[in-house]
Amino acid sequence: MIESGGLDESTRVELIDGLVVDMSPRSPEHENAISWLIDWLADQLDRARFRFKITGSLTLGSSEPEPDVAVIDRAPFALVHPSQARLVIEVAVSSHDRDLRTKPVIYGPYVDEYWVVDLERRRVVLHRNAVEGEYREVTIVERGATIVPLAPELAALELDTDALFAAAFAERP
């Protein structure tokens, strides 16, 4: 659409269920959280087995979301967007409804775990154990916890919620 002149290059949109929808603006807290997540993944992810994408597209059925963070299996680079992910993390400031209601339906068939970092409520909402494309386990994790993905091969990823929220809000942990 950008190449055809239908959208300006600075327009922030993503394809959700065949519809082009506006993406929420990024706040400093949102950017801080993503920066912290980049450092966390760079330090802890087994880079021989996995790679991570930051605001990169995934092709999932009739949707092309651009999650804030996606962990995918390491594979040769290709000219198509990945069609599955091991872990997707969205940082929600003003996008709660879409991130907590719409995106679990989109991610369920293709993403092993989906986490929503809810900056407003300072919690992380975990979506796990998809059966027939629907997450069967949704858990709210408050500050003061450590979150580890269920997949044994990702068990080295230990997310400290206190450190994440302290970074997001430029506080001391």
C-alpha cells in the first residue's frame, strides 16, 4: 500500500483479520519497556536456536500483525514473514482492548505463548496452552514475580516483572 501511494511511510498500521488498522502511538514508557525486553532477550535467548524480532511482521492467516517482540525459531532468512512464533510479547499502553481481546484469537493458532505487558496496571497477562487455536490458560502476573515460558527450550528466559516495570517507568528497581 505504501508503494502504491495509499499510505504514507510514517503511517503506523497493521493488517488484522484482513483489515488495515491504526497502531497505537508509542509512549516513552512503551519504548522503555521494549528497550528493556531487547536487552533481556539479547542476554538470555539461545541465539543458536532462536532469533527475536522487534516490531517485525508475522503472516498469520489473514493477518499481518507487527508484535512488539517475537521469538522465532532460527531458520535461514527468507523473503516472507514468519508464519509462527514461539513467544510474542505486546506492550500495552492504550491498546488493551486489541491486545487482550482481538490478538489472542489471531495469535492462538500460530504462537505458542502470548504475553501482554499491561503498563497501566503494571501486570503481565499470559496466554498459554492453545488448543485448536484458542488459548486455554490466561494468567495475570503481578509485579514481584518471575515469568518463564513453558517450552523447556525457552526456560532460560526468566523475566523479572519488577525490573521490567522499573525500566518502563524509569524507576529504581
